[in-house]
Amino acid sequence: MKEERTFLMIKPEGVERGLIGEIIGRFERRGFKIIALRLSKISKEQAEKQYEEHRGKDFFDGLVSYMSSAPTVSMVIEGENAIAAAREMAGVTNPKQAKPGTIRGDYGLDVQRNIIHASDSEESAKREIAIHFENLRFN
Ligand code: IDP
Ligand code: MG
């Protein structure tokens, strides 16, 4: 087991629907430490960087404008195996296929509005933390 940090974002519909506490609570109860947390409307540029790997796909422009259209919650959590654990807690991308008990399975509306983003690797986590928590000191 490895101590890791990962980046999470509660998407606009999660904030709008009043699910911030519910979602953060799942990570707290699972024993993860929240080491950074912010409610903000991200810029189009930040959204583009976050989803850079999808540039050119048909959903890219819609996703970028959606993610920068309304407040989101950005956070960094820390704990054992945090990256894989958060992906597992989020569930698969399409909420219709996500298992009950996962965040997307329980609350996701459709493939774009799937409630939460979670970094998919150590490299993505580092990159995404830098996009959203520039200059932040954790300790
Ligand atoms: P992930 O969030 O589970 O890692 P990715 O395939 O990396 O899923 O896609 C990033 C995000 O892009 C998804 O969470 C979702 O919001 C959006 N997305 C992915 N596929 C589609 C699609 O087919 N239509 C609309 N939005 C999509
Ligand atoms: Mg992804």
C-alpha cells in the first residue's frame, strides 16, 4: 500500500444539487485526509487543460464549456492507494453502467453529468493538482 494524493472535482450538477457534503463525507468516512479544498468557477483554460487528452473528441467543447459554466468543488485527498480507491468510489464513466454504491451509480445523471472527476494515475494527479492548486502549500 502506498500513500498517495489524488485530485477530485465535484462537477457543477453535484454542487447545484446539494451533494457536496454527501460526496466529501464518503471520502472522509473512508479515512482519506482532505488536504486542499475550494469551491470556485474554473476557467475555460483550466477545464481544457484538465481534459486535454480528450481534445478533438466530439464531446470535448461541450464538456469544457459545461465544466466552466458554474461552480465546482476542487479537492486534493491523501491516503493509502488514494488514486485507485477514488476511481473505484467514483464508479465507471457512464452512470447507467456504474454500480449502486458508487458515487456515479448513486447520483450520476448522464455520461457528461456524472458528478465527479477523479485522477486516473499518479501522473494525472500531479498534473491536475498543479492546474487547480497552483502555488498551494500543503504542509
Ligand atoms: P472518466 O471521467 O471516467 O475518467 P473519461 O473517458 O476520461 O472518463 O472522460 C472524461 C469526462 O468526459 C467524463 O467524466 C464525462 O464527463 C465526459 N465524457 C466522456 N465521454 C463522454 C461522452 O460520450 N459524451 C459526453 N461526455 C463524455
Ligand atoms: Mg479520464
